[in-house]
Amino acid sequence: MELTHSAYDSCQLCPRRCGAKRSDGRPGVCGSTAQLRIARAALHFWEEPPISGDAGSGAIFFSGCPLRCVFCQNHEISQEGQGTKIETERLAAIMLELQEQGALNINLVTPFHYAPHVREALLMARTAGLVLPIVCNTSGYERADVVRSMSDIVDIWLTDFKYGSPELAGRLSGAPDYPQVASDALRVMLESLCHRGGRRVNEQGTMVQGIIVRHLVLPGHADDSCAVIDRVWELAGNDVDLSIMNQYTPNERCRRLGGPLSHGISDEEYDLVVLHADEVGFEHLWWQEGGTVSESFVPSFDDTGVEGPSLSIART
């Protein structure tokens, strides 16, 4: 798939294929026009240890998202449009600024509804001296051909696999096709990783190439979490790391709706899912200690690192 700015004329970048004329200022299902917007760019210490290490990951949070998860903790930027307009050159400069701050990698958080901008900015930054690994931090709800078109410049895939059940995916994210879409995207990520020679970490234990599949355990749905683990194992086995998260925190909407999503998960639910992953055979398995349910995992989307003095970046 050719990722030029003409892709915004009738947008088909995500699995929604909504056809929005984003170039004319009309937002797509993702909530975004063709104007690039980000809400934060800073060192981030809350990713998995191979990504954040001690120095931090250089996380850039993009506004908008093709999914509409009812429980989203980043809803201010994913669904409510918070973020600041920037140009492609500024995005490239931000990557270099994060490198100067000592980031272990450049962590692009939900970037592919802006894939043409992101690709252009990465190539600019590489030309200007960017040498860090590139992390694509994604919901997993991505078109396989967009993943393939970006795979030459992405080193690490930090991808969610949210649901095993189409019914649950439809009810909570409005995307009953999520399990199949995420499976197809993961297959392409695996093809790319295999072509590059597989998982690699440096002497400090920092990942420089690989795939981490994340799964957030939802209260009342441990059975679906186990189904996700089975599917990821079937697709990838030990070619991927698996990260099982217990940090589900009900947002105001979920608390108002009531039901299982109005409270956190129990220790019993989480332990059941982690034990299942261990029994299945995952060798690179990440889990969280108890007591991590907290809104402190959500950074302040206050335009940190977005504006201000920038390095000089020119189009090539």
C-alpha cells in the first residue's frame, strides 16, 4: 500500500475503511482530519522492562484512534480530540529531541491513522541522525497491508490483542472483526520479524527488535483472556513476548454503566490468566504485581514536548 498524503483524500488507512475526506478537513471514524496532532512527547517509564528500561522510552502520543473502546483510559486524546497541531518536520524534530534526552527508543503510540505523516517524519529523522529503534505501540486493530508498508521502518511491535470473542469486541469497541483483523496484522508483524532475523535484545536487556503482544485482562472476562492467549500461541508461539496486564481502571463511563467493568479485576481472575499463559508455554512472559490498578498509569496529556525550540529538520 502506498502511504502518501493522498491516502487522506478518501481514507482507507484503518480497518473501518470509512472513506472520510480527511484532506478536506472532515474527520474519519478515528476522529482525525489530515492535520497531524499529538498530545505528549516525553520519556515514558511504564512500558514493559525491555522497552522502558531505566532510561525510559521516547513516547509520542498521537490524537485520535480507530477503535472506540468504552473503557479507554486515554479517552481525552483517543476520543475527545485533545492534542496540538504540528507539521511533519516538527514530528521528526521531536524524535531527535527524545534521542538527545536519552530515550532508549522512539515509541509511537497509536500512530497509523497518520501513517503517511509518520513514515515521512521517520525518514526525515533518520536522515538527520536518528539511530534509535522504532516502536509501534498499537491497539492491534490495523490493516495488514498498512502494517506491511510500515514494517521496513518499525523495529519493535508493541501490539495489543484485546479480544478473542467477536461479540465482546463488538460490544466494547464497536469492532466485531477485531479478532480476525488483529490476527492478520500479527501474522504480518511476524513475517517482518522473521525476515529481520527474529527477537534481539542488547547486553542491557533492552529490546532492539521483536514483538510484544499485550493483553489487558477485563473484569468478568477471564475466559476471553484465556482464549486470546490460546490464539496468540497458535499464531506465534515463542516468537513473541506476551505481556498480561492487570491495570484495568474503570473510567467514569464504565462506573456509570455498572456491571463487571465498573470495578477492577480480582486477584483470582488475573492469576488464572497468568497461570494459563505459563501452562501454554510462553517463555518471554511479562506480568504486573498486585496493586497496579491506578490512573497514575495515564500520563498528563498537557502538550509536554510538543512545542518549543526544535532542531532544524528539512524535507529531503
